[in-house]
Amino acid sequence: MISRHSPSKSSSSNSLTSSSSLLGNNNDFAASSLRRQNARTRTTKVVKVSAAAASFEISQEAKKTALLGVLFGGWYAFNIVFNIYNKQVLKAFPYPWHCTMFQFMAGCVLIAIMWGLNLVERPKKEVFSTENLKMVLPLAMIHTLGNLLTNISLGKVAVSFTHTIKAMEPFFSVLFSYLFLGATPSPAVVAALVPVVGGVALASLAEASFNWIGFGAAMGSNVVFQSRNVFSKKVMGGNKGVKMDNITLFSVMTLLSAVISLPLAVVVEGVKFTPAALATSGFPLADMMQRVFITGATFHLYQQVSYMILQQVTPVTHSVGNCVKRVVVIASSVFFFRNPVSPLNLAGTAIALAGVFAYSQVAKKGGGNKSSGGAYTDEFRRITGLVNLKDN
């Protein structure tokens, strides 16, 4: 008997095979779709993370730019207020030694407030060690003398003229570096300094308020401040001292300067900080004390903000900002005090400031980058004279 397959069984088997194949295809398609979906999800997440990172970087950069804008604005504003109030005080109270002492005393008050409220980091005890104070003391003495000479100049001549003379700081810096440190300036540096010297000479010839004491004091201030490099290199070489950030070092210098200036003011000018002495200014006593404190507070704040800016920008940027600051101070003082300015005087001032700007650009090509990751910038070492400070 010949065996025959049942048609129904064969059909059922084919149907099952077809279903299994279809089910497998569906599973493959689902798996493939899931993989594509996961891939898209991962891509979306990466894009979102990248976008968030970019947004964060932009936000941080915007915050940094805004902070710098506030710092530069504060630097200029404090300078303007200081110079105007300081000139008023010196005209009514012609005791530059006492005015210098008042400014350092006001700085001590601000330092105590900032340390007490933790607005800035409190220094370690080692900062006030005998060894460290010995290192900072000569710099505090130079700091005191330089600011005293500036106040003497401001009391004798117009604010605008004092700042025109002080534009010669780069000239003395280069001169002393050459005479005592053997650093030969490049022809480009010398060329940039020519208009600085020529502009100051021209402005001096045409200055209505010209006074030899005021001129000599401003020039002496330049000499004192720029001699700090030589002093540090020759006398303080190799003394590391205690590591301090810019603000702490400036604060310690201010405290020491207050201690130095108090007995000197009394010896040279007598006791002039009594209410009776202050009343001789012609201002009401309360008004005079307010002016003295504002002068001292803005004096300290503009220098502290300057050091804060140094921590954020390159030395060249700071130098350019300082040049612009002089323009702003000169213009504001001329506008406020209505000082007579001849075309020759204006031309000399403009030439001198243009020379300072050219010098900063030449310095940029010759280096002057920010210190790599340290607490001290090269410009801070130059300004304070602490050229041997180490970051470690």
C-alpha cells in the first residue's frame, strides 16, 4: 500500500514555518529600530551635553568680562574721586605728611573690615613673622615716600599736570634697569620713550600752575617708585619670605606705611590731626573729616582694585588700562577744577600719553605675559619691586 501525506498536515507545517520566519523578521526589525532609537538618544544627549558645556563656557566668559568691566570702572571711579577730594583737602589743609598718614590710616580701617568680614582671605600668622616683616618693611618705606611725594606735588600744581609728569614712569623704569641691572633697551623701546619725555617737557613749558616744588615732587615720585626694582634685585635677592597673594602683600605694606608715616608726620609738621587743627581748613569739622576719610578710602581702594585687575589680565592690558586711567583722571580734573589748559599744554599731554601707549605695545611684542599659574604676575613684581618673589 502506497503511503500518502495528508494535505492538511503539509499546509499546517508550511504555515508554521512561514509564521516563524515572519516572527523572526519582526524581531530583527524591532531590534534594529531599538538600536537606532538608542543611537539617536545617545546622540541627542551628547548634543545637549555639548550645548550645555558651550553655554556654560560662554556664561563663564561673560561673567569674567562683566567682572573685569566692573573692576576697571571701579579703578577709574576711585581714582577720579581720590584725586578731586585729595586736591580739595590739600588746598584747605596744606600738610602733605598728615594727608599721607590719613590715607594709610583709612586703608588700615578698610583692611580690618575686610579681614573681619572675610571679604578677603585673612593672612596666616607667618605673614606677620619678624623675618617676613623685615622683607616687606623697605618696600613699605618706599611706598610711603612715593605717595608722600605725589601728595606734595598734588598740593602745589594742578592734578592734570602731576599725572602728566607721572606718565614718565616707564622712562625711569627703563633708565634704572639699564644703569643698575644692565638691561639694554631695544631701539623700539627708546623710540617709544622719546614722545613721553618730549610731551612732558612741552606740557611743562605751557603749564599755568607750574611750580618747581610740585614738578620736582612728581618727578621724585617717579624715581622712588621705579627704583624698587633695583632695590629688590640688589638688596633683597634670594629672600623668598612667606608666600602672599597680591592683596595680602599690599595690605601688609599699607599697615607698615601707617606705622612709618605717623611719627614722621608729627616730627615734620607737628600734631595736626586734632579737631582744632582740622577746623583751621575752613570746612566744617564734620565735613573736613568726611573728606579726609573719603580721600583715604578711595586711595586704598583704587590701589587694591588695581592689584585685583593684575590677577585677571596680562601686564600689557593693565598698562594700557593705566594709560587710559591717566587720560580719564586728567580730563575729569580739568573739567571739575576748570584749570586753564593751553593748546600747547594739551598737545604735550597728548603726546606723552601716546608715547606711554606706544611703550605698552612695544612691551607686548617683547613679552610681558601673565605668570603661569602663580599668585604673582610679572607686572605685580615690577610695580612692587618684589622681582624675586617665588610662587612656591
